[in-house]
Amino acid sequence: MKDHRRLTPRTDHLLADPRIEAAARRLGATITKREIAAAQDRCRAGDLEPEDVTEAVLAGLPATATTMRPVINATGVVVHTNFGRAPLSSAAVDALQVAAGTTDVEFDLDSGGRGQRGRGAMAALAEAVPAAGAVHVVNNGAAALALAARALAADRRVVVARGEMVEIGDGFRIPELLESVGAVIREVGTTNRVRLDDYAKAIDDETGFVLKVHPSNFVVEGFTSSVLLAELATLPVPVVADIGSGLLTPHPRLPDEPNASASLRAGAALVTASGDKLLGGPQCGLLLGKADVVQRLRRHPFARAVRVDKLTLAALEATLTGPPPPVVRAVDAQPDELLHRARVICRRLDDITDARPVPSTAAVGGGGAPGVDLGSAAVSLPPEMAAQLRSGEPAVVGHVVQGRLLLDLVAVPAEYDGVLIDAVRRVVKEREVLT
């Protein structure tokens, strides 16, 4: 009988294999040695033959040094927070490659001296929103509002409607965010109704600004009233509009979604928004508004704590100047085109499984356009395929509706249709082997 413990290949011998050596250079020693140790343990236990250890190590090594796995978002939610919100455009991905190295992010190559940080991204953002007197970018949407509160209302009051005291996800709430940077909340109105006079009565010498929050992840219907931004702009204090989803200009399919350009023209002194939602860019917080207000924020000491990194600046610039990013393409997608894609996919699958093309309803997601239904189409499959599709490479995540697994195509780029077909075929083959 073989003594697997004595015959198990040594670590140095395995590391000397050219293929494992190349993997170690790509992935690093920690990941490679961890996989070697796992294969050696299997060999010592008799579960793996000594001559198969090298192949087992190679098979177990990941494609990259991150534990994140690619996911095909077939849920029908365009901006899916659990998937990292907006997928980047190819132009933004290329920009990340440039920014990953040594760059001129804060250096003027002509003069040889210090340059404006992220000047290309700032110029692109300013060009995209001409109504803004100045622009600034921080590391996320919550940071944008926090910086505004810290710079404009530390130890002062922020007047906000009671019906706009929203929770933005994972238990984080707007009033607690504002209070954490020193602002004092002054609620006005009731949960369902607020009037301009409510705001006017609450304003005094201790008021830093009035905050208008777009309730982006819920809709209140019935006996309601709110105050338009243009009306709030008549008050004797600045108005900060947190529009949330990052729509810079009006979109015909989202008529009720606030956008930065219209908010500034309505009189907002400052607009805050996220860059990784409807804009379709990287995670960042956008600050657009009057030049003196934005400059005050930009030079505040707290701005350094929420400074955006070079990778984000590069991806944001490319998002603004490059081709339409995936989120924009998804929101613009027409239902009949999606249904045609679903039919083609099902024809290529009808020999192996019960696949049906069906109309579906998608959502914007990410706290944007609540209550807005996007016409879409999906590939309908047996529900028991859901778990196996999620565990594949890449993972495919759909949703089960009325006893059927729907792979909604609204957020799946057309160039991934072949990948989707291969994933379904792989699951069918695995199930046939098991039976």
C-alpha cells in the first residue's frame, strides 16, 4: 500500500513547477501556498494521489487575487446595491488601467509643479452640468451631504421636512448622518404634509440651510403635500437638494426623478448626488452648486477626510466623456428589443431545457425612481436551476416569480447573451450527470 504521507510532494518542489511558479507571480505567495497546503492535506489523507497534487493545485487556484466573483445581473433591478450598483463602461475600465499606475493626478506636466487634483474629471462634470457654478467630488453620496452639513451647518440648524427624514439603507438615516457632523435637525410639517409656511416659521439666525431630500426609495401616496424646490429657494437661507440617484439631466422614461440641472435652475444653492447610480459611474459623491458654496466646501478641513481617490476620478471622467455606460443603456432599452433577445436565447436552449421568452417588469433600483416600472423581457426557466446558476462561473442571478426562474435581460448587455446560454447549458449538463 502507498504511504501517502511520505509520498506527498514537498512545497518547494511544487513551487518549482513552472506553471505554479507563474501562478505565484500573478496571485502572490499567500494564495498559492494556501492552495498547495490544501492539496497536500488531501494527499496525506489518501483522498488525492501524489502524482495528481500539482494538477489539483492548478485547478484550485483562483483566476485573480480577489475573492470577489463576477455576477451576471439577471434580477431585473438595473442598479443593484448588493452587486456594487453601477457596472462601469468599457471606457471607465480602460481609465482604471491608466490610473492604476503612476499618473499626473495632482501634477502639472507642463510646469513641473503641483496641479489641480482630478482636473479632467472636474472639467467633465462641469461641462455635463452647465447650470453649476462649480463642482466637487467626494468618496460617496453620504459623504457629499455630510461635508455640506459640516461646512454650512456645524452647530447650526438644518431645516428638513419630517416626511423626508429617510433611511438610506443598511440602517443609516439622514438625520443621524447630519447630527454626526454637528448639525442640529429642525423638523417641519408632518409625515405626509408640509407647507412653505412651515419652513418659513422654522428659519432663524441659527439656520444653516434648508434641506430638500428626494425620498428615492419609497413613495407616499394619498393625502400628501410637499414644497417645490423653486418655492424653497425664495426663503432667506441656502437650499441644499439631495437628489440621490445622480441623474444629471432629465430622462424621458423617468419624468418624476429629480435631476441636477433642473434642481440648480430651480434655485438650489447646492445639489448632492451619487455617481454610481443613474449616472452609471464609480462610487462617489457629487457636489454641484454656486461657486462660493462649493469653494467653501472644497476648502473645509473635513473635505480631506472624504477625498476621492485617483481610480474614481479616472473612471468618473471616462463615464462622463465616454460612451453610454451600462446603466444608461439598460434604462434606455426597449421591451421589444429585449423580448427579441429572449426569443433568440430560448431557441438556442429549446433542445435541452424548458426555456420560454416572457415579458417582464424591471426596476431602476439603487434608491432611484421608486414605483417606476421598466418594460423588459426575461428567459423563463425551471426554478430549481437558480442555485446552480448562482454557483457557476460567472454567477448568474435571477429571481423566482410564480414558480418560474426569470433571467431578466434589462441589465444584461447583449454581448453577454452567449455567456448566459453557456451557463444554462452547463447547469443542464451537471443535472444530467447527477441523474
